[in-house]
Amino acid sequence: MLSRVANSIYWIGRYIERAENLARFIDVTLNLLLDDPDDLVPQWEPLVRTTGDDAFFRERYGPATRDNVICFLTFDVEYANSILSVLASARENARTVREAIPSESWEQLNEFYLFVRNASNGDDAVNTPSEFFAEVKRQSHLFSGVTDATMSHGVGWHFLNLARLLERADKTSRILDVKYFTLLPNIQDVGTTTDYLQWSAVLRSVSGFEMYRKLHHAITIKRIVEFLILNREFPRSIQYCVANAGRSLHGITGTAEGSFRNDPEQQLGRLNSELAYRDVESILEQGMHEFIDALQRQLNQLDVALAETFFGIKRSEPAPLERQSGTQSQSMSR
């Protein structure tokens, strides 16, 4: 497969997953405010800070109000990581490689983009945000389902799957970081109803509340951290994403699992092993923010190694903002 085609398919996967997870980021905040409308902790500013683009947001919008943040993260065409922007980039990548993806996938992606673009001209995202963001997630699931059912599971599909799993691992870590590092700054709130509601909302934001409750009856920080980071069966846990991303990477190269012959295989294999032999006590002892910060640095380095090995793109390790804004030509980086 040509590196240009592989690169475009890879970024389609990342952008579709990114759009869905942005909807999840906003949805968890909406759920928190619905469950606890009297909460005095500002919920919207931490959400913007987590993207790493808070300075750009303040320059364009000022205060982090509900409507400002929703507009910024959803429809702002000047912001490279808004839902509308990433879908436009995914659609452009798909247009250039239409011969390599099923026509059904192209049609679904085009429908997804047009849905969000048309919504940008109305008030649905502000007046009925839960319904709008539920539809964004549904459109993403439709694209994944259609593609998995109609695209041969060869090299192209593995690049797509690798991309969405790495993006998902990154976003699950960021959702955890929002809660653990910014949403609950007051130690006296730990163990209160507010704490319970916030952790429940985090689980719902990754569609994990029901699966968690099948394993555990009580909502505890230790068990939630273990579920979202180390669970090997839940599709949005970091361990699951990293392990299955490794399988797709080996599917691309043909290298036997458990071995490596290039930098991405070595880095992803090392990360998978580190997670496989971690326990929740060591993560909490290290510190949640410190653990997530180290994880995201490893994902940054892996992104660089993938670009250099498979796409012929030579670049230094990106900052989190640059990595979030990358495209096949890095043209969206500010």
C-alpha cells in the first residue's frame, strides 16, 4: 500500500474517533450539570483546559460559558480540533482515497459530515445538546460498523483500526484526567454525592456504566481507575485499546506478536507490557495525573514513530496540541 494512502486511511480513523470522543467530552459535562445543577465547581473551563487549547479559546471567546465551549468544540471552523473541522478533514482524506475504501464507508462519512455541518446553521446543539451529541456518537458507530462489515480486513483496515484505538486510548486517559485533576479540586468533596455523580458521569461518557456495574456494585475510585485503564475486555479501556492496536500493527507488518522489527512495534509492545503488568495500587501511588502524563508522552512518541516508519514523514516529537492538530500533511497545525 502506498504511504500516502495508508496515511490518509490512518487519519480518517483518528478523526472519526476524535469527533465521537469530543461529543463524549461535552456529554459528560452536560450530565454532571444535569445531575447536580447546584454544583458550584465550574465545569466548562476544565473541559477546555484538557484540550490544551485554552489560550486559543480565550482569545476567540473569552469566558468559558456553556454555549461558548459547545460552539468552540463543535462548530468552530477556525479551530482545527472541533467536531466539524475534524470531520471535514476526515472527509477530505476519504475523498482522496475513495478507491481504497468501500463506497458505503464514504457515503456514511459524507452523511456524518453533512449532519454536523447542517447543525452548525441551527440551534440543535445548544437547545437540545444531549440529542445532538447522541447522534454524533451514533453516526460514528455507523461508520465503524459499515466499514468493519464491508472493508477487507487487510492492511488498510488495520491502519484504520490502529488509528481509532490509539485515539480512543488517548481520549479515555484525558477523560480520566479531567475528573481526577480538575473536576474535583476540593479534597472535602471526596466520597460525597458530588463525587459519586461525577464518577458515574465519567463511566457513562465512555458507555461503561452498565459494564462496570456488572463487575462491581459500588462506585469507588480504585475500581473505576482499574476498569478504565487495566480492564482487558472493555473496548474503551486503555489496556484493551493498546493491546488490540498492537495486533493491528502486527497485521500491517506481518511480524509475529511478541517480537518487533521497527520502532513502532517496539514502542507499542513495551507500552502493552507495562500496562499488562501494572496494578491499580501502583498507578494511584504514582499519581493519576503523573501516570496519564507519562502515557500521553508515550503515545506522542509512538505517533512520531508511525509517521516516520510508514508515512515517510520526518518530524520531531509533537507537543500534545500539535499531535491533536496533525493531518496527513500536518497542514492543520497552528
